[in-house]
Amino acid sequence: MLNLPRYSTPATDALCSEIAKKSHGVCFLMCSRGKDSLCAWLQLRKFFNRIVPFHCATIPDYQFANEYLDYLEGAFGTRILRMMGEDLKMALVRHIYQDSPWECDVIDSVFPDEDYTKLDVLEYLRMKFNLPRAWCAVGISQNDSIDRLIYCRKTGGKNVKNRTFYPCFDWPKEEMVNAIWEAGLYVSPEYKYTKRSMGGIPSATYNKVMMEHFPRDWELTKKWYPLAEVKNVREEMIDANYPLWMDQEAAKRGGKDMPHPEGEAGAGVGGDSEGGEARSGMGEDVGEGIYIAPQEDDEEDSE
């Protein structure tokens, strides 16, 4: 039996109560495997009699993703529907990381256009389960960006047109972590190495994590995106050439300091800073990834 979160806010409680009445106690949940959607699921259990979770896969059959979804199914006692994500369809029809005209022709014959989004998935599920008016919960936090903060405050954490809502949109990250601990759950394994669940089109950061820690899934990535490894090479070339480029730019300026407002010390590039010590152009990254270790009692329930 999973413990319900002790923490909540008046705004999210009122939101979930409102949507539960509109949706007749039934809702869908877009399960991304991230901490936000996990907390959303826990919060929903306080207000909804039936929750239908589904997962939109960036690449089907990732082993680490499937194992975690299987773990959640066992923990919540509910099947998680596996669907194709919109990022995969979009990347394929745009021929991203594809390496031959023949492969592109095959893709075009299978996917004639790119008009496919999570809303299409949601409409399909509404028809499949005969729940045409059911709302869908999404794990979104207003603390992720200024845009999300503005959006959530403006809408109150819901999108009436799409019938989607955000059950824990104003929870602090610390309270999300506490809720997961209190429920006796653990987060998806990639949180050991990244700040969030991995999804979307292959990126250099995620590729390196996959190569080092999930080699089987990295091989699967290359089957879907044959030139994904080129992204890694490109990033390595940029890293290798960036100091040279900086030296060349400094030489063009004759070793002078970068321009700054009068009276401020600048970063000395190619020469000593005349207003004080040379400063790095990058701020310190104080963000830390979250990893919640599996509980001993939960390890038998996971794959």
C-alpha cells in the first residue's frame, strides 16, 4: 500500500477536486517516468477513483525504461499503456540522423506527414476507453522555467481547451522528493546520471549517458537514428576547437578585454583584465541531479 503525500497546496488540492468532479472521478495520466509525473500520480490517488496511465516512448523498447515502467505497474497495481511519442514521429519524418536516401524513402512511405502529437494519443485513448470527456493529468512543475511559472499562474494549472491539468504544479522540488520517499518509491534509473528523465531526440549529453550506463539501449538508439553518434563527434570537435577559437578572437582584438559597462571588471580573454581578476564567462552550475535509492523492500518488486 503506497502512502499518500502528506504535503499539498491549497491550489493543487482545489484543482484536483475541481477536475475530479468534471471528469466524474476518472482521468488519464501522462506518465513520463519523471519525478513530476510520479508525484502527480500520488496526488491523483487522493481525488480520483480511476487513473489510466500511459507512456509515450521516444524510442520503443528501451530496456531501462521498460523495467522502470514494469516496476511502477507493480507498485501502483495498474497497467501503463505504451504508446509512440510525438518526438519519434517528428524526428523520423524530418529524417533526423538518417544516413541514406533509401531509408528516408521508406520512412516517407510509412509516415506521410508529421501531424501527430500527444493530443492525438489522448484522443485515441478517450475513444478506446469510451471516456470522451475525461481530463488528462500531466507532471509539470512551474519551477522548471519562467515560461512555465507564468503559464501556470495565468491558467491555474489547467488547459481547458485540451482538458489537461497539472496536479502538483506548484510543489517545491524538495516536497516532491519527500513525497516519493514517503510512498516508498524510487525514481527512474537515469536520475543517477542526469537531472531529469531522458526523452526526446538523441542529444550529446544523453548519448554519453546511454553509451556508458545503458549500452543495450544505446545500440537500439543507433538502429532508429543511424547517425546519432555523429552528434557526439560534433560536440567533441566543438570542445576541442573552442579554446583555439577563443585565442583567434582575442588576437583579432589585440588581446584587449571584452567590453563591459564603465567601472566593471571584465573577463580577461587573451590578456590580463585591467579592472581586476579575470573572471570566467560561465556561472557555476549549482543544480544537482536527484537520485532516490531503491528501498530494500522494493527491490524484489522491480525487475
